[in-house]
Amino acid sequence: AQVILKLRKMGKTFDKYMWHFVDDQPQDLGLTTDVELAPKTPASEKIAKQMRKDGFKFVGPTIIYSFMTAVGMDNARLK
């Protein structure tokens, strides 16, 4: 919560903070049935690393990947 308040003081929202990592565009992972679903992506690793630097706690690449999929930042549907 403290980091969110810090973001707000800087005029940013959590929404904008997260979406800037993917240039405000949902990422299509292009998954097919012959590919095993990974527990993380390079983007989720990058985001988790930056979030820890920014003061967020308990954020790892798997949690961030799950969040990204849940809110539509990543399209992890099979084709």
C-alpha cells in the first residue's frame, strides 16, 4: 500500500504503472496445443524485478504472470 501511495503522489496509478511495461498493449503469447504453458514469461520476470526495486514485496515472476493473464495484459489462450 505504501508503494501505491508513493505512485499516487507522483501522479501515477497502479493501472498505468503496470500497463507501461507492455506499452499499453495486450501481449499475445501465441500458445498452441503442442507448447507447454510456462509458469512465467520474460516480461513477468522483468516486471517483478522492477517492482521489487520500486518497493513492492512478495512479487515474483509467476505471481506477476498470473496477474497479467487475469487482467488481460497477456493472452495465454491456446490457438
